[in-house]
Amino acid sequence: MLWGMTTLDAEDARPAYRRVADQLTAAIESGKLAPGDQLPTHKALADEYGVAVETAKRALTELRNAGLVVTRQGKGSYVRRKPDDEERSEPVVSEISARVDELARELERVKERVAALEADSAGE
């Protein structure tokens, strides 16, 4: 178990999956769950929070959608690692941008070639 039996506030009108997701988010943001840590299984989360397995699955889906966790098929869900520093991620962004520009130019050349071929075949 993560923290012993964790109870959800019965007075909170939000859906149970949202409350579980918010508690897990708080654990991630506080460092209780650190980058790279594996989250419990759906069943273990359901037991931990006293909810259905489907509720636990939906909570993890919310965390994935928020970019807080990654799931590896057959391995489980893990707290997403963040780049060590912004400087390290910056070259990756510029490389991707340069590649996108290159692909855009190539696409324009392909369009021109297709247009020329269509014009040739229409003139025959």
C-alpha cells in the first residue's frame, strides 16, 4: 500500500476517479512519488482508495493525459521523468524544428513534381 488505506472525502461531489487522480497528482508534485517511481497496479490502487478497479484505471488515464505518468505495456505506470535541465531539451526542440522545415520544403518539391506530371499527362 502507498500510505495505508487512503480514504476519499465523501463530501466531495467530484467523481471518485478525479479525487484519486488529484491525490496521486499531489503525491507526485510533493515528491512522495518521484520521477521514475512505479505506481501501484490498478488493483492495488483500487484497494488503497476503496474504489472499483475501473475507477483506478480512469484515474491513471487522467494522469497520463496530464503528462504526469507514462504506461509501459505489461510493465506498469511510472511517474514521468522530466528533462534534467531546460538547456538539454532546447537543442532537441531546435532539431525538430529544423527537421519540420526540411520536410515542409521537401513536400513543396513533391507537390511541384506531381503538378508537373499531372500537366504532362493531361497534355498527352
